[in-house]
Amino acid sequence: MAITKQLTPDPIVTASVEIRFEFQNNTSQTDQRMGNIICALTPILPRFITSNFPDSFRDKSGPFEHFPAFYLSNDDFSVGVGPRSILFEVNGEYPGWKQYLPFIEDVLYKIVDSIQEAKVTRCGVRYASIFPDFLKMSDALVFRIEPNLPGYYQKNDFVRTTFQLMDGTQLLLQIGENVQTHQKGRGDRTGLYLDIDASREENLPTWGQELNSLIDLLHAHEKQLFESLMRPEVLQQFHPAL
């Protein structure tokens, strides 16, 4: 199945890649590792900001433990770094996977000396899109929830479900109707919201080309689910380029 490389106009509002990891030893060297990462990435990501997120929350097991401690960025991309995670994001308009993946690979290559002793515990690729001309699921998607009940009115505020693939990949799908998003450079937009997070938490590779290949594979899984959900006539309205 050929994967669409670009839609016009581009509906993407979020394109993130997150890698989580754990150090078995030398946890006391966290500050030194973070400093080394800053030095390695500053030449390509010159802007630095702290997250202003309390370390007391990040140090505890729970939803905030992988929140970045600081962000490094340029005009196109940003990288959030925490003691146990790296988060890649796009600033502004999405440049395409052909430009995004090499950036991710370059960053991982530059910081590998600081993280190569860590065990990768999760790798995820998440894309979210907004379709302002479509407010309801049934207007744009083949994915529907239609119980056989006479005389009912259905309003899908938010739908969440997970698909499990044979290779161990999980695809978390979230769909919202009449959702408002804000994106730098594009302002507020309201419409049908489609969010897919492709991830793997088992049988993960070590740092290097195998991990890069997994990131590429997760991106392919995400795109395949996205295109399988879209009604063909709706997808054609966005002039898909292969």
C-alpha cells in the first residue's frame, strides 16, 4: 500500500516522536548527561528554554515522569529532553517525513554517547490532524459507531480505541467532533479531530539504525491507519501526493 506523502491543504497540527528510556546504573550522572546533550545539540538547535515543570512531579512514577526538563529548538523543529525521554516536535508547518526523519536521526547520532547505556522502554510516533470542513465522523471517516436503535440522535464528542498489530505495535486512535485547535502560524481551527499514536513497548532495539528503522515503521503504520479511516472521496479533496 502506497503511503501518501503530502496533503494539500495540510491538516496536521501535531507531529511528534517520543523515545522513553531507563538507565540501570549511574542515575547520579543525570545532570552531566543533560549538559552533554545541550552542548551536542546547541549548534543546530540554538534556542533553549526550561519547561518550568516541577522536578518533584517528574521524579515520581506516573503521567508526568517523562515530561521534558528543557527544550532546544530552531525555526523548524524542537527537541524536549528529560532524564528519561526525548521528544521531537515540528514548529509550524509540517515539512514532510522526508525532512523530519533525517533530523531525528541526526539528533540521535549527536547525543548517542550520552544515552547509549540506557535501555529504550517505549518508542512512539503521534500525528494529529484537524479537518475544519467536517464536523462529524460520518462526514469524513469510514469508522462509525451506529447502533441499530430507532429514533436516536448520535453525538460523538470523543471516541478512543486501540488497535494491536501482530508485530507488537499499538495504535491508539482518538477522534473528536467539533474540536478547536491552535497552531503557531495557522491560528485557531475547529473541525473533526483525528489523533493516532503508533507505539511499541516490547522487543525494542538499542540505539542506532535499528531504532531509526523502528521509528520509520511506526510512522508507516500510523499513515496506513490514517488513510484506511478516511473516506476515499474526502481524501481526494486534499490532493494526496504519493
